[in-house]
Amino acid sequence: MKKLIFSLFIFGCLFFSSSLKAQYSINIDVKGNKDSILILGYYYLDNTYAIDTAVNKKGKFSFEKKGKTLDPGIYFVSNTNGKYIEFIIDKEQKFSLSTLEEDWLNNIKVSKSKDNEIYYDYIRSTTKLSVEANELGKKKKELGEENFNKQIAQINEKNDS
């Protein structure tokens, strides 16, 4: 009987201690950051909603919540000046993002989130192709309609692959 009670006690302690650990933990490191607050938020329909804030500790911000997971979706962190980055939340809810203050998007590095690594690879490739398409658009008159359409089709083909 004592062994049963002791086993139940140990099991209860382990269960309780595991529930106290952060269910989501998102660490953001913005090198060169001058802002003191980052806001964690999400999108719903045409609106954005803030769900958490983090205070600057030398450019390092941490969003953690015990006993709560985030619903799957696209989330963002934003500073008070409106600069922001987006990321995906699904099963991986413990990861880190690091970047540089001067260009958050192009300097982003992801740690411990395969979904976000893939997401940022996609964002970088489509951004690069968008720049190519914009440059091509400036030369449309020089190239002529047929040549322009051919080159745009090549860019679209790269984007689809």
C-alpha cells in the first residue's frame, strides 16, 4: 500500500512539474535593437491582436507561457515603431529567431523550428524574384511586349518550382 501511495505521489509530482514548464517559448534576439518592448501578436480575419509583450534585455526578448500553447497560425512580433517579422506556429512552439536591427527580414536566422526555416527560405526566394520582376517591369518598353512576357514567364516558373 505504501508503495502504491508513494508511486502515485511521485507520478503526481512529475505530472505537476511538467505542467509548470513553458508550453510555448519564443526567444527573439535583435542585435543593435534600441527599442525596449516587443509585442507578440496574431492575425484574425482583417485584424491583428496582441497577446504578449516582452521587455528588452540587451536586445533579447523572451515570450513564454506556462500551461498554454498557441493555436496554429501565423504570428508576428512587432516593436513600438511598427517594424515586425512574422513566423509560423504549429507543433514547434519552442524556438528562437535572431536578426539585425537594420534589416529584420533579410538577416533572420531560425533555431529549433524546421517550419520557420522553410518559411523564411520561401520568403527570401519570393522576395528575390519579386525584385527581379520589378526591375524587369522598369525595362518593359525597352524589351518589347513579347520579350517582356517571356522573361516574366521565366520568373514565374522559378517561383513555382
